[in-house]
Amino acid sequence: MQSHRKHILFLASWYPQRNSLDNGDFIQRHAQAVATLHDVTVVHAIKDPRLKTAKFEIEQRSIQGVKEIIVYVKPSLFRPFNFFYLLQGFLVGIQQVKSFDLIHLNVVFPAGIIALYLKSKFKVPVVLTEHWTHLHHNKFKELARYKQITIRRILEHMDAIVPVSDHLGKSLQQIQPSITYQVVPNVVDLNQFKLSSTKDFHITRFLHLSHLGDEHKNISGMLRVAKKLVDHGYEFEFHMGGNGDLNPILKFIQLHQLENWIIPFGRLKHDEVNEKMSAATCFVLFSRFENQPCVQAESFACGLPIIATDVGGIKEYLPEDYGILIESENEDQLYQAMKQVIEGHSFADAKEMNHYAKNHFSTPAIAQQFHQIYKQLFQ
């Protein structure tokens, strides 16, 4: 083992597992990036109502150089106990880890409680990477009071805080003004997301891919704008889908007879995402709130421009001519932006976008940024 390699314990509040294959997949990709330079073990605990006898079930696996320990926790019939059972599940997982040099906490709550305990017991530094949109001011105040107090305490005791956007970092400072932070964005595997030489633009093809939650992604707003474009005689396709509920989209298509314009699809694997993006003209992200969405970075890796709302950290990684920035919930602006694309709006060269993605979101770029943060804590 090379001398610079350390054993990094990733404590993850969210992580892909059998109950939710895509939950926190961006954390998994961060772990895989770090694993190119360090030894990484992930511990994650999650409630699983399918457990009938054993209180805990441990699943261990190794994926792309990362050892993953997933602890499934049997829920209690007395719901207040479930939170403590979950914390206990994290400790059960950590018992499978012999030793570690640094804790990399991912999403402050609830795993941050375990991170503080381990920091005190083993005297190791803790780095926090944060993704949670509920840490924005208008969302944070909606959390239970005990969560607010706990999160403030956890933030206060972190050795390094690494949000995925500057916008989120400023929100964290509103919660705990004493902290400083350094931004490290989400990672894109450039081996999976590549430029395509076979794009066929005989018709403008818009793409939206997400978990399809309307409160977050404003699916209904995009559907209304698509119908307005159809009503005004524009020819296009809008491919909409992901790992969420397609029924609202299907009902809207059927109600307004939009089968020739709106094409729904289900959950995609990573290689299928690349195929879908490579066949599109423009990605559409009409979110009400975001941090640093992975699909933005993936789009640029594929040379795909975007239409996106000016929320969270989106504009922090949106160079001029890479897309069109619009106001959140402004359907008139979305209509005009999509109309511009249909009429041939010119964006930056696809190779330039791909080069930008390599410099900012690639595995080597992100791994090196985390390595430098770790290195400072070991000095």
C-alpha cells in the first residue's frame, strides 16, 4: 500500500441499497472517486420493514474499490424507538471495521451523531460533505427543533465542511455562523458519460430525468409548457422519466392526446443515461430548489446544453452559452427558452462542454480535491 493511502470511513446518512437503488448514489460516486487514492469503507444503516426476526441484517459488498457495509434495521412497533435503533445499526456496521484514519460524513443527519461519537472516542478528524436541500434557510426552519439543535452541534465540531455548492455553503453558515467551508461538487464518471458522434437533430428532442417528485422538480409545470408549445404548433419531442411515479405524466399525455410529443420512460441504468443524453438536443431542469444537480454535470459531459432554473448552485457551474437560465416556476420563461431551442438557438461546442466536465467533475479531479482536504487534516 502506497504511503499516502489512508483508510477513510464514509459514514453515509443516504446510500444506495436494496430498498432504494438510487438513494444517495452521488455519495457512492464520491466514495468511488476517493477510493482511487485511499482505502474506503462505507457504513450505512437503513430501516427495513421486511425484517421479521433478526433486529439487524448486515450486507457487505465491494464495488469499484469501495467496501460497503449496509445494515438493515428492523423497525419497532413503538415508532419513537426507531431513531435509536437506526443509530444502533450504524454502530453494528462500524463494529465490522477494524480501524480508520479519518471519518468522511455524508449528510449531517442522522449519521453525524455517530460521527461525533467516533471523533471523541478515536480522536480522528471528521470531514462533512453536504447535499441536503433541507439545510437551506426556508427548509431548515421546518425541521423538528431537536434536529435543528443537533445539526448545529454537529456542524460546530466538524474539522472540514465540504458542501457541493457555494449556495449550500452559505446556507450552512446561516445555521452555524462559526463554520468555514470549501466547495467540492458531485462527480461524473467520464468513462460512462461521453460525447456521441451520432446525434440526429431532425427534430428537437428535450430531456428531463429525475426522481419525478413534483414538489421538487415541478413536473406539472414542464407538462403545461409542453402542451402550450404543442398548441402553438411547434414540433418537438419531450422525453420525461426516471425512478419515480410516471402516472401523473401518463395521465396528462392521455388527457391532452400528447403521445406524439411527450415520451415517458422509467428508471435508467448509468449507461442508459448516457445513451438518452446523447440522443437529446437539450436537457430541461425546472426545479424549485437544488444544490448541485448531477444531471447538469452529466449533461455537459455528453455535450448537452441545459435549460435550468436559477436555484441553488446551478449557475455556479453554468458557463456562458452552456445553457439558458430562467426563474423558478416561471412557465413563460420556460416556454420562451424551449421555443428558442426549437428555433435553433446556438450553444457552446459540445467538445468544450465535455472538456469543462472533465476539469470540474471527473473522478480524478474530485479525488484530488478530497485528497488535499484530507492531507491538510493529517499535517
